[in-house]
Amino acid sequence: MLNCTQKLTYRWRILKGRSTCGKRPLFDKKAPRIIGGVKSPPGKWPWMVSLQKPVGKEFLHFCGGTIIDKKWVLTAAHCFKFLTGKDTVSSWRIVLGASKLSAHGKDIQIRKITKLIVHENYDPLKEANDIALILMDKAITFTDYVQPACFPAESVNLDTKTDCFVAGWGVLEEGATEPSDIMQEAQVNKFNNEICNTRPWYNGAVKEYNLCAGHEKGGIDSCQGDSGGPLMCKSKKSKVYLVVGVTSWGAGCAQQKKPGVYTSTKYFAKWLASKINKKKKIPSKTNRKRSVIKTIDSPNAKQPEVILTINKKKFQSKTIRKRSIIKIIDSPIMNVKHKPLTTDIRLSSSLEDTGPTQNSYFKVKSKK
């Protein structure tokens, strides 16, 4: 976790030692184009969305995407490179919470696109900087089937994230034109970029902002229609998947030594944070609302009245005891700068495999 004094950094939301992003309510309690995959059970990847454009009186799945928070979705820039004239994203829709696209049950949420932000340096010829953000017309509701994803901080070592999956509604075989009606998933291997850039593979076409994932012998891969969807990885011991990549390009589908190529979310962490924070119009660097969670770790201590002052706002409680641990919940992407006050308590919270510990400073006064 990055230090609070840094600008434009990704944040994990911490609640009682567990992340509030990356949850899979229907699966956590159990121990972009997908070829060679299997049907994905409803709710397994609750941050997945289907981007659909109108075709006649119907809507057709076109690209995938990932939920960042209640208003923002992450996807690939190349999903929109053929927009011309009157063809605008205002007529598109975002389907959330779906497994089978033709069956819109009570768990489905549908939103419109009010803002599209394509990376300023996106190159459609080279697929460089192939990343985009979508602002939805209204906030979504988090449910068992709709949840925000977790993303890696810049300090995270992705080499330890070897348990990887891709998912989406893309075509099931190369050359097909109809997307899959049911979400497919496939386990893939993440390759070092040096391997992907050798002559039998991509011969130098994979750049520092890309990731490579698939199978050396082919047979399993993302394909047309999975574009913009997530590459999700975790360490063997972790339960939380991180969205480390956005499905970008590849040579054909599921070919030998031609794995899928993904845009690295870690590489573009600052860009994502700057765009989202700019649109949120944060009033100031030192006036940010926060939620406070209180955890008692000294049950036999006396119970003094405690006044907790955060950014000149007071929070009073008679249940906080001496040596209590106070944890905060941050939004996933923040632009906050804290200044240490005269008397302070250093509060730390960490999440497995997410990098350095976060430190914040607050002024605390006690009355006996």
C-alpha cells in the first residue's frame, strides 16, 4: 500500500483487514475472447460488464469491461476506434451482473454512457496505450452479482501473481461472428515480456505497457468480443484477484506461441487516478470525507471518552478503548495529501500482496 502523501495513487479499501474490492460473495466462501474455456457460473466474476451497441431494435455485445467503482468502468480504447459520424457511445449501454446475456433477470443492472475517456496517446495502428474509461449515467448498486474489482498498486510485484484467468462473451472459435451468449472463462499462464518478444512469438511487438498471457501450445485464449475485458491474477495463497490487464490484441486466437496481449493496469495507474479524480472534483487536498472503523484490542482497559479529530471534523465515541486500532476506508483511487498534526497516532492497515503499508495521521484527545 502506498504512502498517503503520494499523489494520484491507487488505494485499497480496508475493512477489518479485508479488501472491499474484489469480493465474490457467491464464491469467496468456497475453497477477452475465450477459446477453449468453460462456462462461468453466475456471480463468479462480478466486476465483469458487457458493452453493447444498438443494432436495429436489439443490442449486440461488442466489448467487455471492468467495474472500478459505482460510476466508472475500465475497458480498451480500440473498442471505440471505428466510431464515426452519428455513431456515438450515447446510444450504447452497459450491462452489469450478467452471466447469460439473453436472460435479463432481477440481478441485471443496465446503465448508459455519459462520458468516454480514451487515452490521449492511443495509437490504433500499434494499439499503443490501449486503455479507456467510461463514466456511467448513474451509480450502480453493489450486490452478489455486481462488485468493484481490485487493481494493483505501482509497487506490486506481478511476478508473484501466477494464478490467472480471463473471462468474457467473445466468440468461441476463430473466424466466428456471433459472441457467446454465456460468459466463458479460462485459466491462462502469464509470460515474461522477454519471452513474448522472441522471434517465434511476437518478435519485439510487446511493449513495456503490455502483459502476455495464454498457453504456449495454444488452444486457450481470449478472442474477438473479449476486448476490453480483464486479465485477473492472484498469488496462490491469496483469495483476491487483481485486474492486472485489459484485453487488447493478439495474432489470431489461441494459436501456438501467440498468447493474448493485455494493457497493464499497473503501468497506467497514475493515468487512471488522474482522470477519475479530476472528474470527481475533489474540493481540496486536506478536506476529504472518510469512514472510520474502530477495532478494540485491549478489552480490559478503561473506557475514556475519545474525541477523534479528522480534517477539523470531530468524531466522538465512548466505546473506543485505550490502544484501539482505528482503520479507515478509502475510495479505490484517491488524490489526498495528509499533513501530520501536533499530536498524532499512526494508523496502519495492510492487505496481503498489495505492497508497502499505508500510514495516516490524526489528532486524538482523551478526556478522563
